Amino acid sequence: MTLPDTLFYLFAALTLGCAFLVVANPFSRNPVTSAMFLVLTIVSLAVQILVYAGAVMVLFLFVIMLLDLKAEERRRFNVFALVLGCASVAGLLAILAKTIHDSDAGAGLQPALSGETRNLGLDLFTKGQFLLPFEVVSLLLLVAMVGVILLSKRELK
């Protein structure tokens, strides 16, 4: 195994571990701790660290500081809703896996080894093979918006 392969697997394991700790943090129930694990996830992905990590963290910390999360921490979990939510996520993952398996995304493509962004732009915006990643990102953003709306909604008395 070469050094790039070793580094790839090391950073992949670091990314998965930190991403898990963002969602299910056993160390603390404080959302700021989860936000810091999100920074580690983004850093381990090395996706434009200065731009994305800084912007995303400012956004998350701004939202966390504005919301009254003490009331959310006292809230109890509904077991039926939790089981139904897990079943829904499993169903959506099964549909996503079947869609990815049945699609021929990237079939027959030859890598363009030039350093120009023109080819990348043409592939992204003229061919339909990159439609699935854009749809997944749009769904993730939609879920994030709904989550923020639900967290910011005050209990009506």
C-alpha cells in the first residue's frame, strides 16, 4: 500500500468518525461541541478549509447562539417517532442505494487530465450524469432549512 492510499484511508476514517460524533456525541450534549466536530469533519475532507469551515461554523454558531437550546435539551424523545424516523431513513437509504446501483453515472467517461475548469463546467452544466449529486445536496439543504425552522419555532401556549 502506497503513502497516498494510506493517507486516503486515514482521512476517510477520520471523516467518518468525526461525522458520527457530530450527530451522536457521547462526550457532551452541548451543540457547540457537535459544531466543533463538524469543523474536524470538514478539515479532514480538505474542502476549501478556509472558506467553507469558517463560513459554516459562523453560520452554525450564530444559529446556536440565537436559539434557546436549553428548552430543547429538556425535551423527551418519543420512542414511536424515533423508531418511525429510523425506518424512514432506512427506506430512503435503500431507495438511494438502488438508484445509485441502477444508474450508469460516470460510465464510459475518460478522465480529462488538463488543469482547466472549462471542461469541469461543461460536464457539470451540460450533461445529466452529475444530476444526482446536485439533487442530494439540494435535499440536504432542504432538510437543514426545515430543521432550523423547527428548532426556532416556539411552543404555542
